[in-house]
Amino acid sequence: MVKTLKTTVECSGVGLHSGQRVTLKLMPGDRHQGRYFVRTDLPGEPQIPARIEAVNQTLLSTELAVGEAKVRTTEHLLAALVGLGIDVVRIEIDGPELPLLDGSAVQWVEAIAKAGTQTLTDEAIATPVVIEPIWLQEDEAFVAALPAAELRFTYGIDFTYKPIGNQWHSWSPAAEPFAQAIAPARTFGFADQIEQLKKAGLIQGGSLDNALVCDQEKWLNPPLRFENEPARHKLLDLIGDLSLLGTIPTGHYLAYKASHKLHTQLAKTLQATLF
């Protein structure tokens, strides 16, 4: 079946990289358009499909664009939408970057629950299946799509920072709800990189209220929501990036020390081979 929202819900907040305050509306959409953004602040209110073809750049977040119209840091909201089975939604936004909110997807989940859902058609959506293993690697980092009987995501990270170290998390939607297992995991960063990133024009809206931050020895803003919250957040990012396929093919997605660049490269490879 194809699901959309029942009513409109509004969220406001600050973009992670732009530092710009924006207002975003999640609205029922046209069943033939899937998930798509509308830049209401630009002339003509251009639409940007939440599709892999629209990926513009992937530096520390995923940005989509059509012509000069862009929308950045789409992954947390898109993960929430696909994680809750929302196939169709119109997303109106009055700026170039989605609000980070608390750095996780939990407030997006709450907003979707507030809006409610409705079924547009009972017609089943065909879900592609991963038939052959696909591996993409960049130095130590890799992503893979492997044949599997059910959808599963497994993510590993490895940092020299003691609070994180080596972490893994594996999650299957059939076993545990997205809203409880993945959505609460917040984005994270490192105290010794903040000044450099800000000088580069990034993380202008970042704070201890919307990201976990650690130094070499400890977390600066505990407590964590999960012992392996950073690994779970990277898994959340992967789901959001793969949602750009429209429907995530059935398979086991495995990633280690990967990035939005590798996530979206895998999505493009899957699109070329399965869709």
C-alpha cells in the first residue's frame, strides 16, 4: 500500500551547517510524486525530489538540488519517513537546510505521528531484491549490499577517541521499531575539530543541544541514549541516504567507517542494477 500523511504538521529550527533558522511543513502529497521538497522562499517555489538523481554534494550531510534550488541535511527526516513507511509527502521549507532539531530523528518521528497517516491506495509497492553482492570501498571504509531474506542494516565505526572507539550496531525493521531503536540516536562530533569546521563555514548551527560532542577522554554532554549511540546514528544516516531510491531493496546493508558519499554511491549502483 501507498501511505502519506493525514494532516499538515510544522517544525522550526536551525540548520546544522548554515546556522539559519527555517520552518518546515510536512504535508499530504500527490501519490505520483513520492517524497519531495518545495523551496517556498524561492521564486516559483521549485520542487526538489528526494531521489538519488538529485544528489548534489555529500560533505558532512546529503544535499539535493534541482538547478539553483538546493536543500541540505535531508538524511534524518528522510530516514524517519522511510522508517515509518511514509511513501508520499510534500515537504515545504523556507530555507536551504533542514532544521537539525535535537540531532536525531526522534522529533521527526513525533511530528509524523502528530500528523497521522492515511492510505492512498492498497496497491502493493514492488520491492526490488538484492540478487548479487555489491561492494564499494574507499581505503578502509566500505559499504555493501548483500542478498538476504529480510531487510537488515549493520554499521561499524572506529575512532581513536576513547568515548567511541570501535562500535557496531545491526538492526532489522522486522525485529524492532525504527522509532525506538534508531530514531533517538543523535549526530556526534569532536571538540578538537569544532573550530576548524566553523572556519570552513560548516556546523554554524551546531551546539551541545543538537549533537553529542566528545574529546579524547570523555563526552562533554552525557548521558547517551544508547551505549553505541554513534554507531546507531550512522545507521540512521545510511537509511536516510538509501531512501533516495524511493523503495529500499530487500537485502543486508553493511557499512564500516563509511560516509554520505559512499552511501549515495551505493544507492546509485543499486538504482543502475535493480530499478
